[in-house]
Amino acid sequence: MEDSKPAPAKAIRPAVNGSWIIFVGASTGGTEAVKNFLLGIPPSCPPILIVQHMPESFTASFAARLNSLCSARVIEAQGGEVLESGTVYVAPGHSHLKIARKAGAYATELMKTPPVNRHRPSVDVLFDSAAELVGHNAVGVILTGMGKDGACGLLRMRKAGARTFGQDEASCVVYGMPREAALIGAVEQVASLHELSRRVLAAIGMTKA
């Protein structure tokens, strides 16, 4: 089961105002890119929300596979979960995933509204909610993928004070989404897939150890 691995008790705490939250978007080639990114993330990480373009019949098994490989707990978002450190929330293939406020903390929210950039879930929907609600305590990461989903949302995140990262061309399967984001000035740092998790952790004052 994808929720069978609890994070260490000392690591679990709700994300509140002022807490770091990491937002990740990916498409073509993203299943391996997301896995490699998460392998570099410690179990005490801030909450991480992920949109990977993928049919709904595959997202639960994708989350379960990541959970079996990664230090952090990985689940498919069901909507309404209060965000906790040490936990990664993967968007289900049938709904947009966004962040919402809930009783002084943050929670997942799912929406079956029309596709954005021809995708549901859409990276832009997730990133837009990060810009609106989390601002300078957000980190945005855009990984390999075809098209431009997430580029404008990442720019809105950067304008709101977030730290933003893009995968470099050499390590992408398809240098589409990160390229579009870089072209419009949305990406603060470009890094190889091998370096991305370390760069993100450094930006929020953490290490993997």
C-alpha cells in the first residue's frame, strides 16, 4: 500500500504559514525524473506536491512505487489531506491538484474542472495556487516534459518570491516545459537532474543527511 510507510514521528508536522513547501511539475520522461529527484530528498523534507502528466489508471501505482523507493512517504492525493512534512502528494490522473488553506494550515484540493494547457492535472494549476497562497515560502521545480504547462505558473511563483528551479536540457528526455519556463524568466536556477535535489535543499537550508 502506498501509505504503509510512516515518516519518523519527529519529522511529521503540519505545514503552517511560514513553512517551506515544494511544488514539482513534469511530463514526458517525468516518471524517472521525479523518482531521481525524490531519491535525493530526506525523510524530514517539507511537504512536496507533484503533478506528473499521467492517465488516472497509473497515478496510484506510480505513487506506490515511489513510496517503496524513496525516504519520504509518497501517496496519491485524495483531496483534503492536511500537508505534513516528510510526505509527498502526487496528483491523481483525473483531477487538478492545488494547495488550499485549512484551519491555519495547508491542505490538498482536487478539482475536476476543464483541462488547462490540454492537461488535467495541470502543472500551472498547482503552481498558480503556490504563488497565491505560499509565496516566498514556496519552491517550484519544473522537470522534463513536452509543451509549456507550468511555465507561466512558475513565473507567477517567482514573482511572488518563490525559489524556482528548472531541469537542464542535457538531462531532459524532452526539453520543452523547462525551456519555456526559462525563456520567460521563470527559472532562477538551471541544474542537471543529478543536482536538482541538492540545489533545492540548499535553497531551504537543508541537506539530505
